[in-house]
Amino acid sequence: MLLAPASRSSLEATLRGLNTSTFVLCRAASNAAAGFQVDLACDARENALLYPRGSVIRQTTVSLQIGEENLRSQVQDLVQDAFVDLTHRGVPPEYVLNGNSGLNTDALYALLTKLAARGGNSAVIAVMPRSDVKPGSRVDLYADVLP
């Protein structure tokens, strides 16, 4: 890959003096055919712990009396909020497994089944990571009912 001189200088300046706990993400500013110069946009962040495994990223109270489709919508809105929070804190969108939906189909089904069996008018649910979250790590989210 060939870098344009301005992009190369910018990248070298960004990388100079960084410590080993830094996460650097570079993306092409636009698509280019192989062999042509590429302009890069780079962002360097401290690869610090954002959320420990199992900690709550977002939580909300959902109504259990509104039907399955509306309940699913409330859960998906909560997961979307957690996704936005992660990306604003420096996690690249492609590092959140299952895209911006955040939960795989099995996890969503298991949560909805748990909520349906719960009874009552409402429940507090939370979105949490399965492992520690840093800007440079893959993030696998799950949702569960809080006591």
C-alpha cells in the first residue's frame, strides 16, 4: 500500500511516542484501486479498560404488559443504546459482534423467554459484556434481567 506524503507524515506523527497500551485504528479516507496512493484517517486512543466483564453498560425498565413485539423493540433499543455508547467511547463498530444489533438471535430469544416467564408489570434489564471491554478488543454483548 502506498501512502500519500501528507498521510504518511500524519501517521508518523501520531505513532511517535505512543506507549504500548495504545490502540491505533487507521481507515482509508476513500476507496482506491490497488497500487494507488491512499489517504488515511488515523485515530489513536489509550487501550484502557472501558467496562469490566459483566458490568452494566446500559439498563432500563421494560414493560411486560405490552406484547412480545413491543418488548422486543424495547430490548433492541436498549442494545442499540449500548452499541452507541461503546462506539462513542472508542470501540470501532465492527468490533461489536453481531453489528449494531449487538445480541445474537439465541441470546435475544433466551432473554424474551425469561421475561415472558417472569410475570409482573415490569422488569429491569441490562446489557453487559462477556469479557473486558477495551477499544482494541472484540465485544460480545448479552442482556439479562436484574434482580
